[in-house]
Amino acid sequence: LFVDHPLAKGNRVSLSQPQAHYLFGVMRLAVGDAVSLFNGIDGEWRGEIVVAGKRKGELECSEQTKPLQMPPDLWLCFAPIKKTRTDFIVEKAAEMGAAKICPVQTDYTNSERIKQERLQAHAVEAAEQCGGTYVPEVLELKKLSAMLDHWPAERQIMFCDETELGVATSLASAVRGPWAILIGPEGGFSPSERSRLHAMPQAHVVSLGPRILRADTAAVAAMTVWQTALGD
Ligand code: SAM
């Protein structure tokens, strides 16, 4: 269970109303039962239920059961698509160990807004489900061009482009360290975005095969390729 409290031996953690409803109403847990807690900072802790009310609850931390497992320093930058597919991308990025999720507005992106809080909640749920101890931060939507203006010199970019079969590079011999995966929208990248990225020394053009994948499929495929070549 993800909680927004410091976790340490003896610390008391109060539950939100939906969490209390879930634990006591749905899961039928009671005082004395234990729940795994994490906050994205202190690892995983065993929390014993000490108060179990209809709308409230309290747990006491007894022991750490897992240290914090930081994901590799990988950002997933993607152009938001339809709502459910964007939810899917965020969920899979949290499961596959992205450190940050960066929605980017590209020249051909249709959506100009995202529901950042909702997406962050999806990332929390995905981390809870896969037993993770870390929750990737979902950033506000930013323009790709503005992001590239201030792109850190040391962060490599896995630029996924279906039109670049001929020049695609392999990640097998690429440097380790900070990386970002970049996935375009349904219409792909514009010619000016392509030439800008080609001119950046950090960008590595990667093909995910001869078929054009939907952006959500491409995001999962790209994270798999990256994890295989450069992940822990
Ligand atoms: N430009 C295309 C079009 O309109 O037909 C399709 C774009 S594709 C649906 C969305 C994004 O997924 C692309 O911008 C790219 O980042 C990624 N992608 C899809 N298939 C890919 C492939 N075979 N290799 C590399 N990237 C791919």
C-alpha cells in the first residue's frame, strides 16, 4: 500500500478514507493484521493495523521488509494519445521501472492537456501491484522543443523512429548512465523534430522492427529493448 508518510520503526501511519474502505471493507482485514507499506523513499515496511474504522484506520510500522529499490535513471518521454492508451503507457512504465514519466507535446500531438494527478495515481497503483518500492513521478505536459532546448548533455536519448530503418543504431554498445526513451504520437515526428534530434549528439535512432507499432505498443517494446541492453 502506498502511503504519504515517513516509514520507520514505531511510526504510525493514518489511512485515507478509500484506503480504509479497501482494507477493512473489501479485504476484510482487522486490527492485528499486517499490510506492506511503501512511500517511494523508505523501502517496504510491515505495518500492523492498530485502528480499523469504517472511514479511517491507523497502522504501526514494525520492520523493514525490503530496502528501497531505485529504478535505473530512465525517463519515458511520450506524446500523449487517447486517454486509456495514455493510462496504459503510464502503468507499464511504472511496472517496467522508469524513473520519470514525461508526457511531451510534439508537433503532431493532438492532446494539449493531460490529467497529471490521475496519471500519477495510475503510477502508484501499478507500483503497488508489482511490489515495487519506488513510484515514478509523472511530470506535467511539456513541449518537446522546450525540453530539447535545455536537454542535459549527459542524458542519452533512445529516439524511436519507424522511418529510420536504414540508420537505426543498436544499443548493445551504448554508454550506461542517464537515458530517456522518446516515443512519438500517432502521426509520428515532424521533419523538423527529426532533423533537430539527428543533430543532437545524445540521440540514438532506434528501430523497433519493420512494422509500425501503435504508440502504446512502441513504448512497451522500447522499454523492453532498453532494459535488455542497458538495464540492471
Ligand atoms: N508516423 C506513423 C504514421 O503516422 O503512420 C506512425 C507513428 S507510430 C503509430 C507512433 C510512435 O511509435 C512513433 O513516432 C515511434 O516513436 C514509435 N514507433 C512505432 N513503430 C516503430 C518502429 N517500428 N520503430 C521505432 N519506433 C516506432
